[in-house]
Amino acid sequence: MTVQQVAARFNELAKEEKWFDIQDELFAENVKSIDPENSPYLGYAEGKANVRKKGEDWVKRITAGHHFHTTEPVMAGNYFAVGREMDFTVDGFGRIQINEIMLYEVKDGKIISEQFFY
């Protein structure tokens, strides 16, 4: 798939909040997931199974979702980015709002890295 095709499929699934389907379908085996340095929420993971576990561990801590929204992808070269707004309650943190940019790198038709800026 091209970057445009990956981004379009990502967008379809993101609109339905199907984040684990995105991982299963679009992530490369050697994918990297990078949160901001010193993030109080999440860190770094490498490899599809470890990235999946990172996501699962986070989702288990969400006790209530109040608002979620993802923007349309913007593409440049082998990258695409989306904006993400989240308002949710997380065990250990309480109710938090995160507005972030999510940057994805695509190679050989698969996402090889995701990086979050918040």
C-alpha cells in the first residue's frame, strides 16, 4: 500500500475508534511507539507485540471516556499526521484532557513508527 492508502485506511478505522485493528492491520513487525520524554502516561515500545501491550495496558486503566476525536490525515513524503483530542478518566490520573499530534512513518506499505507530541 502507498502512504496515501495506509493513511486512508487508518482514518477509516480511527473514526470507529478501532485502534487495535489499526495495529493488527497496518503496523510492521518492527514498529516503534514513541511518547514524549518524561511523559507521565506512556513511554517507548518497540516491536508489534510490545506496542500492543503498551496500548492494552493503557486502555485497561481508562475508567470513563468523555470525548474522543481524530482529525483527517495530513501527508508529506513517507509520513502522515493526525490531531487527536481525548477527554477521559484514567485510573491513577483522574480526568485528563490530551490534545496531541500523532505522527506515523510508512515504509513498504506498513507503519514503522508512531510518535506522539502532547
